[in-house]
Amino acid sequence: MEQPNIFSSLPGLRQGHSLSPYLFLLDAKGLSRAINDAKSRRLITWVKVGRSKVLTHLLFIDDVLLFCSGYESEVHIYLDILLLYSKSTRMEINENKSTLYIDGLEVP
């Protein structure tokens, strides 16, 4: 005798789900590693903060801030990293909630 489906499920979590930030943090380790790898291979530069601190990126609950020189080649490296991250995690970048700032200019 076939068991009836008690409840159905779909892959993934909806935005706003209480587990979403935790899953992002687990996945963000891979993103951070890819950015650090690009930095160590001198594909991207960093922003100097203070005398000895440098930044390439900051990760928050479900937000990412990326820092770079603004050179077109460096921007393309970051875009490649983000596309790979998006494909491997199935997380989509919401372009409506994304902003690019270059030298004080806002690029929608």
C-alpha cells in the first residue's frame, strides 16, 4: 500500500526564513576564500584602513561589501567570483538591491 504524502517540500529556503542568515554564513566562507585567493594571486588589490589594516571585503548577515581599486580588470575579477559563487550556491544576486560606488560616483 502506498503511503500518502503528509507534506510536500521544495529545495531551497525563501528569503526571510529564519535559517537564511545561517546558511549564508556557511556559504560565505567559500566566497571569502575565493576573494582571498584572488588577493594572494594579486588579481585584486585592497583598501588600506589605518596603518596596518587592509580590506577586500566585509560579510554581514546577508550582505557583502567588496572593496577594490575600481580598475575595470579588477571589477571583472569580482564579477567572475560573484558569478561562480552564485552558480555554486544557487544564491542569486538581487540587482535591485545592489549598488556599485566608484570614486564617489553611484552606478545603478
